[in-house]
Amino acid sequence: MGLKVRSRTKRLSYGALCDAMRTAPDNVAAWRIVDDRRLQKQFGFPNTQAVYEFMQRLSRLSALEQRTPHTVLDAVSVEISLWTQEVDGLTHQDFEFAAKVDELIWRV
């Protein structure tokens, strides 16, 4: 018997991606959809210490939510890419996680 994938973890079609972006909160609408399979956003910070503080919060959130965002960081910025590996694309959970990541910015 195969594993059933719940609708929340089902890969979103192009039309569903457009709908998700259209109905997303303003902060999530600022994320870009790349190749119809991942969300991406770059965050800028005033200094390296702020980058490290953000990364610590992101690490805690990721562990709590059981998500594994792809991150690229330098001295004053962090680029985050989100997708669900199990479906090799985007799910509603990725949009929900993106909203939570944006909330972390206000705490740095």
C-alpha cells in the first residue's frame, strides 16, 4: 500500500500558485516564484550581527516547523529559497512558512 499525500502537501499547479500569490498576505506576495517550483526572497540587514541573529531565529523556526529552507548568506544579506522536496515543488505549507519567516524580520 502506497503512502497517500495529503492535499496540503500536494504540489501546487501553476494556476494554484497564481491563486496562492494573489491571496497571500502582502509580506508573502513580496516573495518570488522561481521556475514554478520554489519561493525565493532576499533579506537585507544593517550589519553582520543582525544577519546572525536572524539566522538563529530562522534555525529555531525551521526546527519547530520541520522545514529545511535553503539559505545563502553574506555579511549583510540572506537569500532564502523554499520548496517541498517530497513533491519537488511548492505546497501551501511553503507559503505558510514564508509568512512566518517574514515575521522574524520584525524581531531582529
